[in-house]
Amino acid sequence: MSPVRTAVTTVLTEKFEVSPESIRPEATLESLDLDSLALAELALALQEQLGVPVEEDEAAKHSTVGELVAALNAKRAQWGTS
């Protein structure tokens, strides 16, 4: 599992109590019962964990876990973080 995928899974399970088996690449953040406040908290928590800026629109309701992971992997590459 990539560091980004691990961070996303960790934040979702620990902070938002999402069951690990629910965190599939095709699952939308909305289907994981994250409301707009939770999405803002998710963006902040991922920013702290990964060391790159995470915009709230990158963690939008209709985004899938896979799309979020891909966007954050690209951002880490752009920022030169590994």
C-alpha cells in the first residue's frame, strides 16, 4: 500500500471511524458518510500527515477514494515529498 493510501485509510478509520473494508478505491467519500464538515477535517488531517497542501475540493463528496489517493500522489510528486 502506498504511503498516501495508508494515510487516507488511517485518517478515515481513526478520525472518522470508517470501517477499513469500506475504504475501496471506487467508494465515494459521500458513501463513507462524510459530510461537508468532515470533508474539511479530512483535508486538514491529510495535509498534516502528508506535508502537502490539500484543498477541500480535492476531498469532495463525489470524489472516490482512488481519485483522492491519485491526486495526493501527484501532489506529493509535484512538491517533491516522498
